[in-house]
Amino acid sequence: MKTFNERVYDLLRTVPLGKVTTYKELALAVHTKAYRAVGNAMRCNKDPVAIPCYKVVCSDGFVGNYSSPGGMNKKIMLLKNDGIIVEKNMIRDLERYLYRFR
């Protein structure tokens, strides 16, 4: 049986290029309301290349932290490289870029 983190990582790998998801969406997709536990899974991610935790943002569109070297600035750069518009540390038009697991 997979751990909570492994289940979250598996889902995160399915987020398409040019899309983001939220801590809440990931939590709901694994049938929990433990949004902070999803955040902790992102913090514990040891392979940010294979598990693109930079694609996880807050429900209000705030980019949030990034535990890899470079922090939030690196996360914003990666999001912009994916074609996502970020202004003042916020995803502009989050609904346009939001990926929901259904």
C-alpha cells in the first residue's frame, strides 16, 4: 500500500504542462481535507524534477513557498516557463490554469 505522500506525488505527476493545482485539490483527490499534509508532502519532496511540486499553489492563487534552492523566485520562474502568468506572486486568472482531478 502506498503512503499518503506517494499517492499525492502520483497525482501531481498527472498535472499537464501549463496547468497548476492547489493543496486543496490534491487533498480532495486523495479523499481528505488534510491540506496541510499535502503541503508537508511537497516540503518533503526529494525529487522536484520527477515530482513537480512547483505546480502546487494556494487556493487563492498565491504562489507560496518552494523548498528547492531559489525558493519562491525559482517557483515563479518555473511556472512562467510553463506559460503561466504570475504577477505579484499570484497566478493571474487561476481558473484558466487550474487542473482539477476528476
